Amino acid sequence: MTGKDLLIALGTIDEAFYEEAERPLSSRRRRIAVAVLVAAMLLLAGCSYAVLSQAQWFRDFFGRLNGQSLSQGQAAYIEENVQPLEGQSVTVGRYRLTLESALAEERTACIRLRLEGPGLKEMYSVGFLPRPLADGTGKEAVFFRKGRTPQEESPYAQGVWSSGLEGNSFFILLWLEQSLSSETPFEVGVPYVLHLTDLEADTFGGPLKLLQEGEWDFEIVFDHLSREQAELLTEPVTVDSPDYPGVSLTLTSWKLRVLGMDVKFEPGSLDYLGRGCLEDAFVALKDGTRVGAYPLFYDPDGTATYTLDCPIDIREADYVQLWDGTRLSVPSHGR
């Protein structure tokens, strides 16, 4: 099994991300690094672990992930929007998984869980391995509406996940994402099922290890979801690929959300080559804070999405800077 196969299997990176595997793309490196570097960083923090409120935990985590303190608006947004999900625990074999909290908007949700069991201090990171479908066409759904099954296609996909040791337990933070083509954003009051299978771990200097086969299922109901967004384009903008001369995309819409960005562009005959035009970017806040933004989904029919390092208060956003230096201003009416 290659490193690429491992990351796809663990759900850390969606398989479509490797459609152009031969092409050097910095965002690939970034997405691989998120799961690895955050785990190492927070293992060090585990030495001084203390019990935090759900909001304090998210503020601390996102501050570390983004490499700088959060702005007042970011901290306030987290404080006001973190949803406690305490009360559900599932034990399979010797490992107990507890649902802790969520921070969500219409197209992105961050779900925090806590894992308890033997031998965790020997582990570098942990994750869950989605099971293949019986017909071999893909993997079971990780998140779906109650009443459906893991074998049915779901518009909600597992994105990047992070994990790290906190005291004697592991935290797991799972990003649930959806492509812009999805017409079923998360909804308030609707019961969803989080379906996690087969716990695996990466040991210090050792091979991937299966800790426990089994299924951990939870029911999640969002009590509120941010719908804030701002359109940054008033006219089409053309961006070029840094890897392929002559390859470009004409952007027709760029919307900034609390936890991500949605992009529309004129479809053409570029197939997946056009993905290279959408490199890493960042959101600049008015106080000088920068929030990393990384391409996640790409559909050659004309849509793409980005994920952000941490949530933002759109009212604090000044502009989005693309890889080539292009700046897309956030209009005051969209804040």
C-alpha cells in the first residue's frame, strides 16, 4: 500500500484529489500535512492537557492550526456557535468513542469526538477506515440522513481529519464537506447519522495498526447553522495554472463562507487540468490575520470548493488573495 493509498483509505484525502497524480501541486502537500503535522503539534500540547470548555477547545485548536492567535471576531464566532453534543458514547471492544461537540455551517461541519482505550499513548494518530461497498464501486458513507444506509450514496463526504493525544485519551476532529454541486446542504433539526468503522492507528515509527474492527454510529441534529456568505466577484476574473502554460480558468463567482469558499468558473475542455489554476489561497482579515484556504473539491463542469484553516467572521474579512497575488475584495454589504 502506497502513501497515497493509505491517505485515501483513511479518508484523509478524497480519491478525486489524485486524478492528476503526476502533476506537482502544493495543495496536495498541504492536505497531507494537515493530518500529520497537527497530530504531532497537539501531541506536544497533550503534556499539559487541561479540561477546556467546548468553545475554548475549538479556539485553542484553530489557533494552533492557523499558527497565530484568533481575532476577536473569530473567537466570538466560535463562542456563539459551538454546539455541545455530549451524551452519546459507543464502545466497541476495548475502545470507547464519545461525541463531544460540533461547529457547523451549511456546507462544512467540524465534529469533535474523544477516544478512550488501551495503548493510545503509543500512537501518533488515529482514524477510521471506511469500508468498501459490496459492489466495489466505492466506500460506505460516513455521514448521511437518518433513514438511509451507509451503502447509499451521500452528498456529505469526509474531508480532512486531525487527531492528537489529550491526557489519556485522543481527540478526533472530523471535517464533513460537500461539493458545490450538492443540492442538499446541512439542515437544522434534521437527524443525521455519523457512521465510523474500523479504528486504525499510526504508531511512532511503526506500521499502520488495526486497533479494533467494528462500527461506531451516532445521531447528530444541528440546532443552528451559519448561512453567512459574501460574493467577491462583480465581473469574471481569469487565473492561470502555474504548472501548465496556456491553461487557465475564467472565474464567474467566488463566495466566501465561514468555513470555506465556493467557486464557479466557465467549463471548458480542460478536464482536471484546470484544477491547477486553483492553488492555495488565504483570507486576510482587517487586523492583519491570515487564514489559510486550500482547494478541496473540483468539478470540471464548473464548480470547486475550498476549506479554511479556521472559521472566520465575514464582517472582519478584508480580501481573499489567490496564489498569483490576485486580490478579491470582500464588499462591505457582504459582511
